[in-house]
Amino acid sequence: MLFFRRRKKRYNPYLNKIPKERNIPFKTITIDEAAENIINRKLTGLVILDVRSRREYMLAHVKGAINIQINDLNKWNKNLPEDKETKILIYCSSGHSAIKAAYLLSYLNYTNLYIWEGGSINSMISKKLVI
């Protein structure tokens, strides 16, 4: 009989501090608006944040996206912008992790958070912005 060792999940203490009430810290934008913002990113100073696993990121990601897994989002992460007013567009594979990431970033005092409708990378494939 083979025994498999369970992978120990990394713990992010900020996940427990996500508020239960409906105070939504992010804005939802359409896929077309997201595509336009990605194309004009240099003009708007937009940071694109991919909160999927490293493996998923390597398979396909939006051009210029930064990959930070949701368990690694904390105030010590050096890949997060220092300016709390920076526009951050968050996406994941289904949309659920993007919402969690938005709550975590709002807890870290980031204010300009955006998630595109659906929040998934599959919706960007049709816009030809995925590498």
C-alpha cells in the first residue's frame, strides 16, 4: 500500500481578515474596457496582477502581467507597487481568487482595484492579449 504525503498548504493570515459584509473594495469593468486598459497600460500606469499558480501562469498569461499567488499577497511582497493609489487589474482562472485578492489588497490599503467581468483569463483569449 502506498502512502502519499499531503502537501502542506501555505497559510496567509490576511485571508482570515477578509470582511464578511458586502463592502466591495474593487470595481468591475467589462472585458472590452480591460482590453483597452491593457493595450494603453503605458499611458495609464496600470499593473496587471495574475493570482493563479506559477504553472498556470507559465501556460498562458496576459502580456505584461505580474504573477503573485494569492497566498503570497502580503505587505512584505516586493512585487506589489509601493504607491497605494496605483491602478491594479486582477485576474485568475475563474474569478474567485481575483475577488479574494482584491479584498486582501484593500486590507493592505490599495484603493484602485479592478476585476474584469468573469475575472478569468479565458475571457481574454478572444481579445488576443494572452501569451
